[in-house]
Amino acid sequence: MKKSLASLLAVIAALAVAAPASAARSVTYKGKTSSGHGIKFKVQRGRVHNLTAGVRVSCVPIQGGGRSLGGSEVFGFRGSVRMKRHVRFTFLQKPAFHFREVTTNHDLWLKRRGRTITGRMRIQYSFLVSKYPIGTFSVYSCAGGATFKARARR
């Protein structure tokens, strides 16, 4: 009787330890953006962690007198955000088109459909470029975005 009770308690304890571990499991998602770049992130407990993707960005001089710039930019963050319909966050980041950190505004829209997560990303920032004569500047405004589709990878 004591042996069966001890073994029953051992089985219950093993299940109790295993249940939270499986609930905290993270799922890695990989896919492509509409601009052809890859996207990768993890989802754990309703939060998106360490998202990294590439998006198309265009920079135009808003006062004229300069040339337009275009290319790809890294859209991503270290850490996590809640997985909800629309998330907006801002932080300092060194962009691809400028040599110093600027304040970048990020928007992320997410929609889950079974094992697939689809969404849209948008990035916006601006910076100054000094010109001749000394003390004059060109202000560049940059914006870009992409849609994506990512599937769960085991």
C-alpha cells in the first residue's frame, strides 16, 4: 500500500513539473516579407520575442535640394511585445542611411490564423545632413514597410 501511494505521488509530481514546462514552450516562426526579405521571431505566452525582418525604405529630402535614397532597413527589436492587433513602439537605432542613432517609430500589426501569423510592419524616422555653407542642413524623412507571412517551425 505504501509503495503504490509513493509511486502515485511520484507520478503526480512528475506531471506537475512537466505541465508548466510545456506551457512555457516557445514556438519559432520564419517567413518572408513582401519586399523579399526574411522574417524570424519567437512566440511564447502570448508575446512576440526578438523579431528581425527587412523592409523597403525610401528617404526623401523634405525641403528639396538633395537626392532621394532608397534601400532596405532592419525592422526589429530585442525583447518582447504583447501579441495584439496593433503595437506601436519607439526607440533609438542606427539606420542604414545615416551615421548616427535616430529615433525610429515602429508599427506592427499582427493576425494569427492557426499555425500562421500574418501582419504588416511600418518604420518611420528622419535625420539631418549638413551642407555647404556651414550651418545649413537638409532634412530627410524616411518611411517604409512590408507585409509578411510566417509559419511555425518545430
